[in-house]
Amino acid sequence: MATLEKLTRLSEPSIQGAQAVRKIVKDAEDLLKQSKRDHVCICETHPKLAFLISDSHTQLKLCASLESNLRQHLADLESTTQLKEQQADDLRQEMATIIELLKDREVVENEFRSPHMPDSESGEVKKHTLYDHIDQEAVDALQVRVNDCLNELRIIGDANHEQCAQALRKIDGIIIPAAEDISVTWEGVEAIGKLVDESQSAADEIAQDVQSIDHHCDQLRDTIRDMELEGGVLSMDDYNVLLRDTNEVSGIVADLDETLAGVRRRADEINVRFLQYSAFYDESTRRFAAVAQIAEIGQQYVQDVASEQMQYAALASAVDTALEDMWGLVSWYRQFHSAYDGLIAEVHRRRQAQRELLGAIEDMRARLDAVHVEELRVRAAFVDREGPFLPSDLCPFIQDPPPRYTIEEAGDAGRFAS
């Protein structure tokens, strides 16, 4: 009975050790399953996360470029319309100035034709100015054309401005997660796989130790049963083997606890990496979704204002054309005003030339008359002296008087007589 009692005392630590080992085995298996699950998720997430990380800077750059272009477009809309309106205001002022100059410049020369008829009652003639020779209706029509184009330009520009501002407000309301400076490489994934392999090897070792402890417990249980049923005798050598194996259980459990700690450490490391991957992927996905939303807002804005942009550009071109036409009129009127000074000088020059020409003509007429009188005298003297002795049929024309030369006028010679 003493031997049986000893064996019974050996069974208690052996059973406790076996229970502890089974718990270690279960914990190791659970940790290994978690590590494998985390590793699979990391492997599946890696290519997607690597792409999102590598493309994140391009996405953010494109997003910033889109927002910058929208803000620049917003500023351009305002500045373009204001510029056209300022150009139109400057042109109106220039036109008004030159019109006043033409109204103030009176035409006083008699040679210039006035469009005004004398008053039927008073006989007075309205003041004749350079303004009487321009087409005011054409000027007014051109200004109306400019104003109409500017009004339509302002309406479309304001509507486009509001749509662009609304798109920017939507973009401002989107929060883009900051891009973390992280690196995910396939070498890191392979390192995690190695950790899983190490944990698998450790779990296999634990399983082998469990088999050894179970075999010891089975031997101990069978021996006790045999002795209880058959009253057998256990040799001291067999007892010492069972005692040695029982004493080794606690050491085995301690070693397995240390092995389990390694499995747990690797599982924690893998799980941390998995959580990092998950967090990075979620953040990158949110960033990508935010960028996609901003791109969609920009694309929608472009689609919404496409036709209006074409109309706006056409109106801006029409305004430019009308302004060019008005500037052409302003330039022509200024040249007209300047050319009138030259016209006055030319009229005075022609008067002087006419006076000089008339003086030369009178002098030439006097000389021609003197020559003609002298020729009459010479011919008459010849006829008186020699004529009586010459037969009339010999030279009939000898009695003819000399030809008389005159100066004829072509054109309105009296226009510059005064």
C-alpha cells in the first residue's frame, strides 16, 4: 500500500502538469491561428496598401492642382469681367472727349460746305463744327452693342462665379487625412511569414511535449490501476522512472511556458503589424475617397459650366471686337480732328498759290499782248513798204494779221479768289 500511495501522490502533479500543458497547447494554437489570420490579411492588404501609399502623393498633388485651378479660375472670372468693363469705361471716356473736341472745333472757312441751311425766318445759319461730319448714330449703336455684350458677360460670369465658389466650398468641407510617411515592403511581409513559421515550429514542439506528458500520465494511471486490481508489485527501478518523469513535468511545463511566451510575443508583433496595416489601409482608403470626391466635384463643375464657358468666351471675344471697333472710331476721329488743321493750312497754301499763279498769268497776258502789238506794227510796216510792188496772187497770206494767243482757265479758278 505504501507503493500505491506513492504512485497516487505522483499522479497529482502529473495530471496538473498535463492540464497546464493542454492549456499551453490551446493558447499556442489560438495564438498561431491569430498570427496566421493576421498574416493572411497582411498579405491581402499589402499590394493594395502599397499602391495607395505610392500613389498618395500623386493624388494629393492632383487634388491640390485641381483646387488651385478652380481658385485661379474663380479669380480669372472676376478679373476678366472687371477688365472688360474697365476697358469699356476708358473707351467711353475717350469717345466722349473726342466728341467734345469735334463739337468745339468750328469750321469757319468759306470753301467748306456746311450741312446746315439758313433758318427760314431769321436767316441765321447754325454753327458749323467738325461734329456735323460724324455719324453719331453709328457711335451710339456701337456703344449699345458693347453694353449689351458686357451685361450678358456679367450675368454669365456671376453665375459661373457662384458655381465655382460653391464647388470650392464643398471641397473645403472635405477633410483629407494627412499622408503618413510610412513604408510597406514585401520583405516586411516575408519577415512576418517567418515569424509565423517560427510560431508553427514552436507549436509543433509543444505538441510533442504534450504527447510525452500524456504518455507518462497514461503509464502512471495504468500502473496504479493494475496495482489496485491485481495487487501487483512495482519494482524500485520502475518507480524511479515514474518518479523521474513526474519530476520532469514541472520543468517541461516551465519550458513550454517560455516557448508559449515566444509564440505570444511573435503573435503580438504580428498583430501590431496587422493593426498598423489595417489603420494605414483605412486611412489611405479614406484619403483616396476624399480625393475621388474632390475630383468628382471638379469634374461635375466642368460639365455643368461647359456650355456657359463657351458662351462666356464668345461674349468676351465679341466685347473685344466691339471695343476694337470703337477704338478704331476714336482713332479715326482724332485723326480727323488733326487732319482739319492740315486742311486749313492747305487751303491757305492754295490761296497763296492761286494768287501767285494769277499774277504770273496777268504778266504773261501783258507780254503776249505786247508781242502781238509789236508783230502787227512790223507786218503793217512791211506791207506799207513792199506791198505795192508785190502781186496779190503771189503770196495772198502776206496780208494776214498775226495769230492771237490767249490763256484759258480749267476748273473753278475763282474758288480761291478771295
